[in-house]
Amino acid sequence: MLKIQTKTDAQLSQKEHTQILSLLNASFDNIFPNRIFFKQIPHERILVKENDTVVGQVGIDYRAMNLGGRLVDVVGIIDLCVADAHRGKGIGTQLLQSVDNQYKAKADFILLFADEHKVYLNNGFQLANNKVTWLGIDEGKTIGVISKNMGDCLMYKPIKQGATWTEDDLDMMGYLY
């Protein structure tokens, strides 16, 4: 039986931490050297567990951003991943629906960056062609402000009634997840 939990990193047990690290490294070609975040610790995580084993997870970043001169509230999807043996069973969709349900009354959009688009397109996300500005972070150091068109990987989904995305410049007012 699958169980979904929301936790901050401070609430994770050592066992959960170890399982998340293993899952992230298996899913993202071992780019997580002894930490369970890539650029910055997420505000919270949604975990999917089967028999006390983490089989899926997504990090959540909740912040204001500037889209074409207007502030919008955004929930960022960070490092969504599902264990190989559990892929194709709808766990990724369950994680996305959990984010949607938890934030639809609070945020205008869910935002993510992905090389693989299928699961997101199937869950109501759209590709966007915005120029994005963010705080560059590399190996635990700020490296400057970066601006780049992210049309090949930037995806969004409106979750608040009346929220309208535009392809104006997007200032993330923080790091890129």
C-alpha cells in the first residue's frame, strides 16, 4: 500500500534521508554527492512510501517571482523522481496531484524545468518560451545572475482561478531549481 507524506528536510529520519539520496542518485546519474538537494534545500518534500521505503519524491519551492513586471506566487517542482521498479504506475502523477491539491488556494502557478516532458504534459503542464533570470549557484557558491531563454525545458501549470501566464521575462528572484 502506498502512503503519501509531506515533510521538511528537518523532519526526515536518517533512513528516509538515505533512501532519498539513493533514489535521487539512481534517477539523476549520481549528481548528488552526499546531500539530498542539488542547489538549495527545498521548503518541503512530498514522499511516496511503500512499506516504509521511499519509492517517489518531489521537492517543493514556494516563492514569489516577477513575470513581466507583476508578482506571481509560484510553487516549484524540484527533482521529481520515482524508483525504476515503480515507474509507469502513476506515482509521478500522484506526486503532481498532491502538489496541485496542497497549493491551489495559495499559488498562481506550478513551475518546473524538465528535459523529459511527457508526464508533465499529460498532467496539464505547458512548455513556455520565457527569458528567465536567476541567481546562479554552483557547488555551494553564488556565481552571479544568469539570464537565458529556457524554452526547451520551462514548464508551467496555472492552478489559481484566473491565473494567466505570459511569455514576458521571468525573474525567479532566487535560484533555478
